[in-house]
Amino acid sequence: EYTSRALKEAGLKRSDGYYSALVKTKKKDKTLTADEINKWVGYLERELELLKPAVIVAAGGAIARHLVPDIKGGWDTIAGQVIYDVKRDCTIIIAPNPQMSFVRPEAQDKLDEVMQVVAEILS
């Protein structure tokens, strides 16, 4: 719902980019465990290998830190950063996890901004 709103406001369709969190299921606790992350990393890397997206929207800290290991800061610091990944030959844009919008409305505002950046990059 939150991602759909941001995409619509930016004039984007889901097929215009690769939008992903790292873990594809509900996390067991407030923070992800190493087991949860390790379970999904292989799937993520295989998807990226097959799809070869020009733009990746990394939605959440876990995927941001996996794709850009040197990134530092909390979501409010890293969200909106645009990084070119030479290895994957794509642009990575860090976004807040859309589910954060439920409890932190400012996360939706940042997600909307990120999707505007995606639209500009793709135009």
C-alpha cells in the first residue's frame, strides 16, 4: 500500500524498477536476526543476477547494508542516498522500509521523495 502510493505519485509502475526489502516474510522480532537475513540473501542475489535491473530501490536497512556494506547511519540519514554499483552496473537508491510509514508518517514522505528520484533517473 505504501509503496503503491509512492509509485503512483511519481508516475511509476512496479515494472519500472526493482523494489525490494531483503527479507520477504514478516520478521520474528523488532530487528532481523542473522538467520533471517542469511536465509534471504541468496534469493536476492539470484533475482538481481537474473533481472539485471538498472535501478534498485533498497527498501530498508537490511538490504541497504547488504548492497552497500560501507553505508553508515540510521534510516533517516541513509534514505534518499543514490549510489552507483559498479559490480552490478546499476543505481541503488536507499529507501525506508515502507512498513515504517504505518508508525512514522515522515517515512512515507521520504519514500515518496525516493520514488520521484527514481522517476527522474529513468526519464
